[in-house]
Amino acid sequence: MAEFPQEETKILELARRMIDGFRANPDLFPNPPGGPDKLEE
């Protein structure tokens, strides 16, 4: 099972990597839940 970060800085880093991945791969993630714009709020 996946281990999620516990520290705030690592959580924010994970969110940034997810946002970058969603934007870089729209063919793989055509309609992600919330979307990258929502995650940036």
C-alpha cells in the first residue's frame, strides 16, 4: 500500500508534482478529479 507524506512540506511537494503531472500528461489524465487548477487553490 502507498505511504503518504506526513510533513506539510512533503504534502505540498506531492501536490505540486501531481499538478505538474496532470498538466504534462493530459492524454493520460483527461479529466482528473478536481483538476490541476483546483489543486493550486
